Amino acid sequence: MHILINDQPVEVPAGSTLADAITQAQPSAPFAAALNREFVPLHRYASLQLRAGDTIEIIRPVTGG
């Protein structure tokens, strides 16, 4: 199934969750994730099943001032 992670096309197996896609992307901690432009709390990553065409944004915090 085709999805986008940070605007890059990615193929994931049917039935994949947000947690599966994040594991595949291997982001460095710390990060936050949004599914279809909606922030997703960490405790929901494993329960959110993906659908073809979903868009995931993996966002790293910016520090400084």
C-alpha cells in the first residue's frame, strides 16, 4: 500500500499501523508524528491503522532562540 512519509512515497504492507511506518522510517528521537495533518499522541501509534494514500509527517522539535 502506498503512503507518504515526509512527502516521500513509501510502500508498507496492508494492515500496517502508524507505529509500523515510523519504525520503517527510523527517525531519530525526539520526534512527533502527524497523520493526515493531525497530531497523534504516542500512545495511539500502535492502534492507528493506515490506509492507502495516508500522509505521515515526522516532525523534530527545533530549539534555540
